[in-house]
Amino acid sequence: MEKLRKVMDVRNVRIARSHIEIEVWSMDPEKVRGHIEGVIGEVILVDHIDNIEKRLEAKDMDAAIKLYIQLFNEERFWEAHIVLESIWRKNRDPRIQALIKLAASHVKIQENKPEYAKKLAMESLEMMDPVKLSCLNLKEVMEEIKVFIENLKPIKLKSRFCS
């Protein structure tokens, strides 16, 4: 991050098992790509947050939950969080908000902020209702959250009912 900050305005870095997300503000995408490749190596995707939000905007609950699970399990937690935002703004379902907080807790692990990760996971668990939501068994998710709170290692979500 220190090396990157010498050449561009890096706001945050999130480390996953298979990729690194670098949050950059106020730069041309091709300049971002060039700087990152010069410091770190190959860049797979450069995208503007507005494009990501539009691309990930789900129109219905089932589509949103399926995409959330996919992104969450790929450790793309920030994007998973974005997927559920539009749905939550429409219905204010506390179970959706709990899933948003769960993704946010995992973002905090990627940012190496375990105390915030634990706090958000505990809030998620308190808000969760152990009934099925689309293709997620929230009782199982609650058990996974407890494991996460204990060891602060990313969990995987199981979709029992998705096709």
C-alpha cells in the first residue's frame, strides 16, 4: 500500500485468498492499471464503483441472494454487500441488513481490522432470524457466523435451495 500511495490516491486495500482489491479515487482507469501493474503485477479488472453498482443491481430477491452467495463465496465481500443494498432500501428486511453486515464484517477482515469484523458479525447475528430467505437457510448461516466470530476466518455460504 505504501508503494502504491507514492503513485496514486489509494484509499483502501482488501486482501482475499485469491485476489487483492485496491480502492483508488480520482484517477483514470488506465492510469490505475498502469500504476498497479508497475508496482504489484497483473491487473484483472479495473472498474468504477458506479459501474459495479449498476451491474450488480438486482431486481428481485432471489436473483440478489443468488448473486450475493456467489460473490460472498468468491471473497468479493464489498460487491456482495452492494448487491443487497438496493433490495434492502426497498423492503427494509432486517434479515437482508444482517447479510449486508455479514459481508461488511468480512470486508473488515480483508482490511485487517478484526475488532470491527467481530463487532459487525455480532450485530449481524443479533439481527438474523433463523428462517429461510430465498435460497439461504438462515439458521445454518447463524451457525457459520458463530464460527466466524470465534476464529475470524472467512466463511462460505451454502445455498441449499438455489438452482
